[in-house]
Amino acid sequence: MKTLVLPPDERALAYAKELIAAGEVVAFHTETVYGLGADARIDAAVKKIFALKGRPADNPLIAHVHPDYDISALVEAPPYTAALRKAFLPGPLTMVYPSKGKVSPFVSAGLATLSLRVPSSPTAQAFLRAVDLPVAAPSANRSKHVSPVTAQHVLDDFDGDIPLILDGGPSRGGIESTVLDCTGSVPQILRAGLVTREMIASVAGDCGVYHMRAGEKPKSPGMAYKHYAPGCRTAYFSADALGDAVRCYAREEGAGGAPCFLAEHAVCERLGGYRTLDLGETPAAMAENLYARLREGERAASLLIGIAPTVRGGVMDGVMNRFLRAFGQNADAGEEL
């Protein structure tokens, strides 16, 4: 199979519609990361996503729709969710509702809920309007690998395995959407992202944070398994253990390896004599740069040494969640989130 990478023009969108109607998978740009989409109503199409990614069957997917899609056909929406949709959609917020069972049960991994998202990316919206149906889509990367924020990242993982990538340029949000459980009287964050707990609470009046218990089935994407891992060896250090990190670097270099640090801008400045990948100075920059830097690191380094950012709260909850998972750390540790 030849994988085409096309801008979202009229011809490409018509081809994407044909592919989705035929039960195929199409990768497309969103404002957060690229998605790997198929018709959420067709079992075989949804199963194809899981097979392509190597994704565990108990890890739910998100259904994507355009802004004018009538979600009442798919879910039961509690009254308080209307204000949240008005405030944050289209945008990087996924809302989990009681499902009406109108999509494949494989989308929600057998749960009685459905995760819905309305992306703000013009490419995503053009694609979703063209097909005019719910599109199930996880991030367009192999399972556990770093999420893709360019069409080239998708091609690196799926060249020859999917027919089409709709190229909308770099995904500037950088990390996946916030996932919000809206099945109870108070919304709860299942996965932190660019829409923060504080932002949600300012609209809904309150917002909790759900912590998954050992052995529990995931309620949404991003809650289980090692995610976002680069394809090279990694090491992790807190910011106050920089001396230990430097000694780790020296050991790797002494053994003939090519170590590299991944750290926030202030730490990279302190490490001026070493190979570094700069995450940036602000939470927004670190969110935007994280996956691109992890992909750069796996190409350039034999050992990627992550130095945990010192900034906390807000968007950094989501950044730290991904950062820790990328380096095989416990992303649910309270001190880190």
C-alpha cells in the first residue's frame, strides 16, 4: 500500500470520505496531535485501528465529530455539560458521557460510556464535515510510542500501512486533549491536558481529578500502560538531582554512547557543555515541544536523559503526566501532578 500525504483540499477530502466509507483508516491533523481515524459505527473499521497500533483492546478510543454534529444522537448529556461545551469547544477537551449505544462497542472497550471530542483544527473539521459521522481516533502512532505532532511522524510509524494522511502542518497544542468524565454530578478529569482543572471548575463550579486504582479497567485513553516512550534507552532524574544526571551522562559517553539531556530551558542553559534538547521556558511551549523533542531524541541519542521540569500546576499537569510516562515513571504520583 502506498501512503499518500496530502493537504486537506477538496480532492483529498473526497478521497478521505471514500476511504472512511470503505472501512479504511485515515490519519488527520488535530490541534493536539495527529489522529488515526475510522468510522466509529463499524466494528471491523474500529478493530483495524487497534490492529494497526498494536493497542490493547481494553483501552477506549475517542469519537470525533464536527461542531454542528448532533451529539444527542450518540450520548446522554447532563445539563451542566452545555456550559462546558460552550466555553471550551471546539477545542482540546474530550467529554465522557453515558452512551446511547450507537457506535461500535469496541470504541469504548465495552463500557457504557462514549468519549466525544470536537477538535478546533481546520483540517480535522473539514475532514469530519466531509464524512459527517463519528470518527473513532486515537493518536496516530504505534502503541506506547511517542505521539505524532507532524505528518512525517505519522509516516514514520505507518508508511505503507495506511492509505492517507491529511497534512495540516504541526500540531501546536502538543499534548492530547483533556479527558473529562461527565457521567456524575461533578465532572472529573481522567487525563490532564490543555484545558485545566481550574478552567473547568470556573465554568462547572467544581472539578475533581480521578486516580485509577490498581487492576481497574481504564475509563478513557491515557490512563494505563506505558505511553509516549521514545525508541531509545532512557533515564530519569528530578531537577534537584542534576549532579547524578551528569554522572549518568558521563558514564554513557565513556562507554562510547551518545547521551543527550531533555530538559526545560533554564536547565539546558546550566548544561551548556552537554548535548541537550530544550523543552522551552513556558508551560505552553513545553506542551507544544514535548513530543517533537522526544522524537528528535530517539533519533539522535543512545540514551535520552530526562530532567523533570520544575514548573507545576495548570497545563503542566498534562505535560508532567506525559513526561513521566515517557520515561517509565509513575504518572499518577500526587507530588508530580
